[in-house]
Amino acid sequence: MVESRFRRQLFFWIFVLPALAAYALFFLYPFAQGIRISFTNWDGLTPRAPISLPRAEFESRILQRLARPADRAFLLEVYHLDEDDGLFKRYELSGARRYRVYALLRAAGWQPENYRWVGLANYLAIFSGRVEERFYPRRLQVRHFNPDSSLPGAILARDFERVILPALPGEEERAFLRSFYEPSPEGYTLKPEYDEFALEDRVWLLPEVEREGAVASTKVDRFLEGVKNSGLSQDRGALERAVGDFLASGPISAAGAAQARQAAEEMFGLGRLKSLLASAWVQQSFDLGVVGFTLFFTFFNVLCSNLLAFFIAMALDARLKSRNALRSVFFLPNVLSMVVVALVWSFVFYHLLPALTGIDKWMGDPAKAPWLIVMVQVWRESGYLMVIYLAGLQTIPADVLEAAMIDGTGFWGRLRRITLPLLVPAFTVCLFLSLSNSLKCFDLVYAMVGPSGYAVGTVPLVMDIFFDAFAKRLAGLATAKAILLFLAIVLITGVQLSVMKRREVQQ
């Protein structure tokens, strides 16, 4: 049956043309605007047409630069002068009037300070590494102790023996460190007599300070600060001056002076200990960065999700009475909202696992957090991919498998020669979905770690774009990153679809 030309044209005008118009309006136009914004330094807030401008600036930098009187008259219809504050203020703009104002401002050479054309600066900053240092993978030194902080009450045996002690310059320093810490089930624990707060209490509990008020609290604070600073610099002269100034600040008994001096000496020793810990408790680490974590997450999520989904589908393809129930159980995580999934697993990682294992840091550990996020995504996504693989398995003709079994072909032979070749269309769909979902992942990571993801190296590219645009007010740079991400997704998924489709034809 040959369809008439009129009927084809009718269907085109009724269905296809409106779809193309909607596509142009809701994708092509915003995409073109995004490309334009990526060449600016827009902060995400500043309008292209200023809401208000000082009278002198408006007249000298805009009105006087327009040659046509009609253009100046049009701007004076859009902007009105407020005599009280000397500002030209803009009325509400919409439709064609807004774009005409943009054109006139551009013709006058006026641009907002935070909405200027910068050309390829954003793209050059991205490719040259001049964006934030956490964007690309990098090696860095992780300092586990700050000398201005209080001494750690406990240090893990692994860190104490393998990191701190080998980094100390000599045996004297190692013996000095061991004199403050003693072995315990938790590792190495600070001896109670060296508790910094207890030493400070010796000064605060002096009768002249606590009851009589002969020495002001500000003098005590200044004394303790001076002792701590002298301990960090190991300046005994500064220590003596701090003690002398404190003893001269009020009537202090001989016993009180001896107690304050003894506390100062012990705190001076703690200053040396802090300096040693700060210099020795340093480890070399590798930060994946935004790009590295995105690639890490994409690779392992695609690999693990597809493998797990395929194995589950193979298991459910057997003649099991509970197959439908098991299929629903495995598919259930995909029904849940991503935020709900993130909250459930956050409770597991932040509360349940620490209580069960005694290990406090799970999501807060940079070595564990990337793997845990991949695990949660695999747990959620594999059920959806399983349905696709299971549908593909059920399209394989049973008589082909039975003929192979009669010919003596084993399980692995049937899998390699029959099942996998006939599942290429299912592999194509699943790889495309898992690739695209991994590259644009946002809500799971944001709900689980939020801005702290920078500290543990679990910020994907979409989340970094979000923070650039809305937290750092770098909408131009964020849009440039988004354009590059879009091109990367198109390129990677395009290559994947091309390769897999070619395999389908060969099969």
C-alpha cells in the first residue's frame, strides 16, 4: 500500500514540525545561550542590562555613544531618571524590547563588570590547569596535625610506628616522643600527666586567680599564650619573659609561683612535642580531583553494574518458581528516589557500620569514600540493567540452546558462542545507559557528601559545575565546563554506540 503524498505532508506538519519547534525552543536555543555565556565572566546574578546606573555614567558611556536619536529616545523610554538619588533606573523588560536594549548597549560598548566577554579565557583556564587545583588529579602532602591544635589523645599504631617515628631525625627525638605516649589497645595514648588542659588548670586554679581575683583573667590568657608560643619556637628567653610578666602582674605566693613555673616548663616541653608531630606526621597522598573521580566513578560503575546485572539476569533466567519475586526485589532500589537511597546509605556509613565494626571513618576517609559511592550506585543501577539483560536472554531461541546441548557443548561454550553474541543489542543499551548516567551523576553524591566531597575526593564534574555556578559565582566558567562535559558525553557514547552497532551487524 502506497501512502499518498498529501497524507505524508499532513503527518509532517501535524506531528514532526511541532516536535522540531519544541526541540529548537527547549534545547537548541538554551544550548546556544550556554555557548555564549561560556565566553563571558558572568557571575550568575548580574543582568546584561543594568537595573540602575549613575546619571553621569549612563549619559557619558551609553547615551552619548549612540549615533541615532531614535536609539537614545528608546533607551530613555526604558530608563527613567530618579532625581532623588541621581540614578537612571530600568523598567521591566520583556520580549523584543529586551533584545533591542542588549543590542544598543553592545553598540555603545558598555558591558557590566561581571558580565564581560572574555573569549576563550574560560576554556584556556580549564585546559591549562589554571582552574582550582582540586580539578585535576594531583599529588599532595597530607598533614595530620597542626601545631596550633591540641595534642591528639590517641594515635593509631600504624601511623605512630610507620609514619611518625621513621620521619623523626634521630633517636633522641624518638625517645622524647615515646616519653609522652604509651601503648594502648587504641594504638598509642597520651599519658594523663601531659594533658594540656590539665596543665592550664594548674594556672587557672591558683588561689590568686580563682578565689582572690588578684590576677586578672586577661593576664592568665596572655601568660598561657606566651608559654605556648615560646614552646613552639623553643625560645627559652620568651618563656622566661612570659613567666616573669605573669608573676609581676599581681601578688602571687611563693607556692603559686612555683606551681605556675612548673606548669609553664611542662607546657614548654609540649610545644617541642607539637613541633615534632607537625613535621613528622606527614604523608604523601594522591588526590583524584574532580576529573579523576569522574573517570574513576564512570569506569568502575559501568564495569561493576553491568557485570552484576548480567550475572543476576543469568541466575534469574533459570526456571525458578520465585523468579518474579526475586526480579522485583533486585529492581526495587531503582524505584526509590536517589535522595532516599543516599540518606539510607548515609545512615549505614555514618552510624551503623561504625557501631558494628569500631571503625569511625567510612565516608570521611578519602581512601574508602570513592569506593563506597561506587558501591551504592552499583546497588541501585544494577537492578534496572538486569531487566534489560533478562529481556535479552529471554529472546534467545530455546531450540538453539537445546541443539547446542545435544551436540555436547558445555555451559561456557554456549555462553561464549551463543548467549553473548545474541546479547550484543542488550549490551549496547546497558553500556549506553550506564556510561551516560555515570558521567552526569550528581544527586547521589550531593546527598551523601555535599560540599565536604572536596575534602575526601568525591566530587564529580556535574557537582563541581554546580558549586562553580551557585556557590562561587563563576557561571561563565561553570558553563564552559558544562559544554565540555556535553561534548565528552556525546563523543564517548557516540563511539560506544558505533562500535556496538558494528558488532551487532557482524553477529
